[in-house]
Amino acid sequence: MFIRKDALPAVFSALCLVLSLSGCDDKSPTVDLFATAPQSTNEPCQRQPEFIIDQNNGRYPLWPQSDGAENINYRTNELAKIEKDQGKTLKYYSLAIVIQANKTTQLLSEESFIPQEAQLQATALYSLIAAAQECYKAAPPSSNTQLTRYSFMLDAANEYSRFVEERIQRHWDKTPYSQSEKTQIGGMSEWMVKGSAGKVIRAYNKVIDDFNQLIH
């Protein structure tokens, strides 16, 4: 994860959000935004991981590739319900990651975006992924099927975060597209261009696909 000096104000503005999402409080170790993963003693993570199931009708609706505000609000309410009923489990973190990834992708899909705002969203995303990885490590090893699917999603989220980083870095550096890259932008092969919106969107769709595999 990179943090430019001129992005530090945005990063520190995100700190309260990061602390809330990662489950830390004032009694927890200080969060290091430059660390690869936070220390976690989250007891809910030590329970058997569950697939995402809607308690009302036995099935959680699949996350669509195109999301409206109504869907995001619904998912955010579900996230709060999971935290209240179960704590910050793998189920919680997986949903929190896709909600944050959705916000980040919407921002980075624009041709031009405010880099400080993008850095804030990315910082929250990195923290969620790191917390989810710690939660994954704390889960009972006997839950092979569930853990395998969560592992796939976390791998996809990691890859997505790398492409988010590339896009923000390219925007910070004001790196123009080469003539060859320009022929790919807007086409089927845009995802091959480093730092392009298409690459971020393709990786985001993979996160959503793997998230939907948790819904059974």
C-alpha cells in the first residue's frame, strides 16, 4: 500500500472510519496504516464460519454487478444487523468489503476523480481486507468448505486492491496513456491497461462473483 505525503490528510481523516470498520477501540493496539495486517483478538472470528443466508427467507439475494443506492442501503442495514447479532465475523467482513469495494469502484470508474477522496476510500478498503484476513486465520480449521470459499473471495479482494492502488498511483503521477493503451481504452481489452478504470471494474466483478459463491 502506498501513501503519498500530500495524501496524508485524507488518510488521517479516514482513521476514525477505519477503526470502526476493523473492530478496534481505544483499548486495542494502535492501528498502523502502513502495516500489512492488524492484530486481531476478535472472538467472533473463532466461531464456525457461516455462509451468507437471509434469516427472513433462507436466501440472501445475489449482489448485482450494477448497484443502485437502494441496494447499497439495504446491504448496509444487513451489515449492521450481522454485527449486532453475531459480531464482526467473516460474514460481516465479506459484506463490508463488497460495500466498500462498490464505493471505491464507483469513484475510480470516473475519468477524473479527486485523488484525496480516492485515497480515503482505498485506506478503508485495505483495512477491511487486512481485518478479514486476520479473522480468516482465527477461524476453526475444520470448516473446510466455508473457509475455501472465503479464501477465494479474499484472494480476489487482494487483487482488486492492487489494481485500485495502480489506478490511484497513475492518477497521482498524471501518467498519460500510450498510443497503444489508447486503442484499448473503452474496448474489451481495457482491463489489460495498468491503472485503467476497466482493470479496476473487472477485478471488482471478480470480487462480486466470489462473494455470490458464499450465498448458499
